[in-house]
Amino acid sequence: MDYVVEMLNIRKEFPGIVANDNITLQLKKGEIHALLGENGAGKSTLMNVLFGLYQPEKGEIKVKGKTVKITSPNIANDLGIGMVHQHFMLVDTFTVTENIVLGLEPKKGLNIDMKKAEKDVQEISDRYGLKVDPKAKIADISVGMQQRVEILKTLYRGAEMLIFDEPTAVLTPQEIKELTQIFRTLIKEGKSIILITHKLKEIIEVCDRVTVIRKGVGIETLDVEGTTPTQLASLMVGREVLFKTDKKPAVPKDTVLEISKLNVKDSRGVDAVRNLDLTVRSGEIVGIAGVDGNGQSELIEAITGLKKIQSGSVKLNGKEISKYKTRKITEAGVGHIPQDRHKHGLVLDFPIGDNMVLQTYYSKPYSKYSVLNNKEINKQAKKLIQEFDVRTPSETTPARALSGGNQQKAIIGREVDRDPDLLIAAQPTRGLDVGAIEFIHKRLIEQRDNGKAVLLISFELEEILNVSDRIAVIYEGNIIAIVDPKETTEQELGLLMAGSKKKVGAE
Amino acid sequence: MFERFSRFQKILIPLISVVLGLIVGAIIMLVSGFNPIQGYAALLKGSLGESFYIGETIRQITPYIFAGLAVAFAFRTGLFNIGVEGQLLVGWVASVWVGLAFDLPKIIHLPMAILAGALAGALWAFIPGILKARLRVHEVIVTIMMNYIALHFCNYLIRFVISDEQNTTDRVPESASLKSPFFETLTEFSTMHYGIFLALAAVIIYYIILERTTTGFELRSVGFNQNASEYAGMNVNRNIVLSMLISGAFAGLGGAMEGLGTFGYGFIHGAFSGVGFDGIAVALLGGNVALGIVFAAALFGILKQGALIMPLESGVPTELVEIVIAIIIFFVASSYIIAYLLQRLKKGAK
């Protein structure tokens, strides 16, 4: 057997939840091994067990054939296990070298031997083709570079097995390509890699083998060669997954949202939305396609009353709402799935149940004469948890303890359940796995079929093309084209989004 | 890691802290040549040993409860009210002033005087509240400074407005007094007064406002996450001001208890009374929950009251109690250490 790391029948429990149950993962020397699973399936928990952050209740860990007990990350480091976290652990004001040697500084008398450190860092960087400048400050380098510093950190500590936790989530397509190259170099130099991900494409592209876990249980380990994305997706989710969401043609009726000549400034006082016109009718999904930072956020904030408008009008069902406060707009029939679920969508320290009534707590039946009715609140929460398949130990669990996908489902449940005439969905599937994405798309289309208007904002063209009935392209705060998703292509949209081609709407 | 601390731990950590504090206190007594058993026996006797001492201890607990509630209320809604001391002082003076200025039947006069205390405290806290809401000035800075303004402003009022250039005001008339002849005879003429009932009522009100009403829901929500609260249609600025108003009212009531009950008059303070600052410790030890604050205030009352008798009975200096309190607070504040030790213990048992 030529396994460098073996995790055998690992079980890890948290109060009320079994996060890992009987999972086995064996890493061969010199392979890239994917760990695939939905959000909340227990991938990160398993890796934290390997990295010494959690102690398993059952199971055995072997490194190079020897049984070991990893009780802290230091021990993991000593065993040659390095982890590149999704959220980087770097000191912004330090240089690359300072960050890398932190805790292991080479000394010269009482001083740190920076010269030697820099030389060492440069050497490792060259060897693995990382192209990192040892003297640069972390604050001044790109996210992709910062990730390489994290990789360097593990290599400097002599890591032979590297764990990457969703490394591509924060990278641009170009950086992803470069990272793939780095993976290859690492393997060539004799390292082994575990890649935590839920992106199927990546697995097919770079990995040798894949271990699938579902709801905390190890399902299967198989060779990547010969598998298809569909097969992996169904293994991960536990049923057939449709990549293309099925939907009937839209039957748009009355205008629900009518925006005309809207102008909004961003927080720095710069014009973000300029003379924007847009209508959304009941029974249709209008997708807003655009590169991030072209006024999408300000547009949503203006509609929902979170930002003052400079001029123009926003009408909901024919009534002017641009002067309304957020609460009145919500009551008038606007639902809003916010772009940043942690910042806007949830009070993370509140129980998930209280989060389910975040906009309705003051109305009957959740309260009467200003006194909260916890029984009704919990009843509602239980209903939504069931209906929207929110996986949580109970309705009193803090929202913080849920996985991203389940938090998002809770928000969507809350917004959809209020049955708003207009549902604004901003990046509703960001960071979610295929199962959750499919679920959320279905729900959006269901709202449309129930005769509601849906406004979808997304940076992912695939999502826009898949779900929308009409696509409005936003560029520099203006809708520069309206296209039919059935007649357009990613290329055309890409060009429009870059502002290079004008097209008169197909309205 | 699903919850930072389990409910069990939340109760256990303050308890262990208290025990550790007492143990360290005992060690210090030993090292400095005192008998810790004698010392603590004296402490207990001085706080709970006789009906007189029990009366004094309860009287001591009363303002601690109010100060603890004031700090905790602000804290639960995301604000640090370090100005409880100042709010307490203005509440004290305002209640005494109303007590002296009017001549009314008790059924109107006493509630009016108490209310004046609450109102004054609320008003004093309103200033940092509105500055935070409108201009984002940090409330810690403003409340600290407001303490000094309160101290000297109150001294000015007492010397030049309420009294005739005296160091103390007149006693408030019986119609505005919380003094309780019943309790006094029951406890061999201690200064125990009716304030403890008001304090316990305040605890219930604290719980109801914060946990059971829509207002409390909003206040807590704003305390945790302003962005999400705004998204949900809550008025963040209004809630910040409201939180400070309620917090200040609790503090002002604490002052009224001193003014109308314990002392029955106002006097020039050379320095802060310290009750408001102790309120921070009470809130911390009580975990900012209603019942916890009652227990924490009781402990502080017992320690402080018992400390007065300790030197007479056992020779242990009063300051030792301050050390014990400091150590308790140290352990509560470093609760992560205790949680870690508990975890290790659990694992060891397995």
C-alpha cells in the first residue's frame, strides 16, 4: 500500500448532529484527491479532524502507515500536513516573507535573519513556480497571490500533503488556470493534494480520484477518469440532478415593477445608477446580467429603500414607492434575497426561528399588543424548515451554526413564504452546490409560475441564461440592452456586459 | 464549535469563577498570615450572620441590581454604557430634588420622585445615545466623559441649588421616602428599605422588555447586526437611542434608591460612588441575563457588606474583598480558559 494519509471510519459528533459518520479517505502519494460533497455534508469537518482542529469520536488516522493522534495543528504540521484555508490567515501589514516565517523565524543572534528568510522563500517559490515576491506587503498583492503565500507557508514548514479548502472560490478564471498549473508542479515535486470542493468541473479537470460524502456519510471513492459531471452530481446529491432547469414558457401579465429615469449615487457619492429604465411583469423572471460593480447593488438598494434615490421613479403595482421606508416597501409586497446573507440576510446570533420572522415579528400572529408569541414563531419556523429542507438540529439553533446552503434556504423560505408580488434575488446561489442551486432555481421559477414578478441579479451567466425569461444587461448603471435568453449566447452577453456592443431591446 | 458555549457552560463558568476567586482569596490570606476560615466566617457573619447585617446586605444589593441591569441592557443591544455611574448620580439628585421641592400625598409624591430619578438617568444617557445615532460618536468615550460632568454638575446642584451652600441636602420628607419602619424593626434598625421590591420588579421588566416584546426583538437584532436590521425594516438609530434611554432609566432608578431609601438625602461626592462601575462587573458575572444579574448583585452585596465587618472580627483587611472580586471578574472575563479546562477535564474523564 502506498498511502501517505489514511483516515479510516472517522466519526465526529457535535451536539445534536453527526457531522462525519464512518468516512474513509485514503490519499495516495502523488495524487490529487478530491473531497466532494454538498454544503454542510461534512467536508470541512473531516479536514479539520485531519488538521488537528477537531478530535474524532471514532476512527483511525494513519500517516505513512503509522497510526497517529493529531491533537493540534502543530502536530499536523510536524507530520507534514499543511492546510490552505478558504479564508487566508495572513497579517496584512507584514511582508510575504514575514508571514511565511512567522513562528519559525531563522535567527541570527537575537535578530531575525531576514536575508536568509527571503532567500529561502525565493528558493521555494522558484522551485514550485509560484512567482511570489518575498518582499511585497500582503495588503498590496492580489487574492491569488495571497493564496500562493499560504501555499508557500505550508511548503516552508515542510508539508508533503496539502489540503486545499475550496481554493477556487475566491479566484478569477485566469488565477484558477494558474492554480491548476501549480497543482501539477506540486505533484511533480512529490507532494500529495486533497482538494475540497463542490465544483464538478474542477474535479474532472485536475483530480485523479474523488471521495464523495453525503450528509456526513462516506459514499464512494472512485477514479475520476471515466466519470461525468452528471454522475458525480448525482452521487453527491443522492438523486438525479438536472443542470438545465425545466420550465414552461413565461406568461407575463401586468407590470409589477416599473423603474424610470432612476439615478442613484453609491456610498462614495459617485453616480452608480444612471437614468435607468426597467420593467418587470408578473409571471416573468427578468435577469440582470453585468460585471460586478456596474450599479447592481445600488439598484437593489434603491428599490428596497435601503438607499435614497437622487431622482426618477420606482413604481410597484402602479404605486410610487421610491419615497417609502424599507418596512413599508416590504409590506407593499417586495421580497428580497440579499446578496450578502451574513451581512444583510440574517442575524447570525439569533436562533434560526427568529430569523424566519425578521420582517414580520411585529405583526399577527407572531406578536400581539407588542408581546412576542414564541409558539407561533417556532411553528412558522418549523413549517419553513420542513418546506424548504433547511437542515438544522432545531429551530432554536443559532443561524451561525448552519451551513451556507441551509442559511440561504432559510432566507429564501422566509422571503418566498411572504408571497411578495416582486421577489428580488441577488446572487441567490453564490457559493452553493449543485443540489442547492437546483432547489433555489426551482423555487424562483415556481414563484414566476404563481404569477409573481422575479428580478434576478447574478454575475454568473449560466444562471442568468438558465433561469431568466428576459435578460437586461447593465453597464455603468444603465440598462444597455434587453435580450431573449433563447436567442442569445454567452459570447454576445459577454460583449454586451463589457459595454462594447449596443443592442436595442426585444421588448 | 456549533455554539461557542453551551447553556450548561454559561452557568458553570461564573460559578467556577466565584469558587476560584474565593480560593485565591484564601491563599492570599494564608500568605499574608491570616486565617482564611476565620476571614470568610467573619465575612459571612458580617453579611448574613444577624438580621441587622442581612438588612444592610439587601440594601446594598438593591442599587447593584439596577446598575447591573443598566449595563446589561445596553450590552445586550450592542452598546457599552460605561456611564451608569453618572446616570445613577443624576438620578439620585433628581429624585431627592423632587422629594424636597413638592409637598404632596405619598401616593403621588413617592412615585413622582422615583420617576424623576429614572427620567434624569434616561436623559443623561440620551446624550451619548443621540450622538451615536446621529454622528456615530462612540458611546464609550461620551459616557465616560458624561460621568465627570454628572459628578460635578450634581455637586453644584446640591451646594448651590438644592441646599444653601451646604455639603448635604435636607432629608426628603416621609411622603417621598422609601424608608421602611417595618423592615427597620425587623432587622434591628438597619437601613433596609422598600427599594429591593422595586429592584426585583425592574428585573422582571428587564426580562419582559428584552425577551418577550417586539421592542426587545428589535433592540437585540440591532445589537447583533445593524445591516440585517435595516434590511428587515427596523429603524437602527431609533433603537440605539431607545436602548440608551432604557439603560439610563435603570441607572437613574438605582440612584433614586440611594437618594430616597438608603440615605434619604443628597450629598457632595468627593469621588464616584463606584456602584455604577460595579454594575459592569455585576452584568458580566450575571451573563447579562435577568436572573444572573440578581445572583451576581447578591454576591457583590454580600461581599461588600461582609467586608466591612471582616477587619473587626478576623483582622483581615477590607481590601481583600476587592481582591476577591477582581479575581472573580478576571476569571469570568477569561471564560475561555475555564471552558478549555472543562473540556480537558471531560476528556480526561473519558
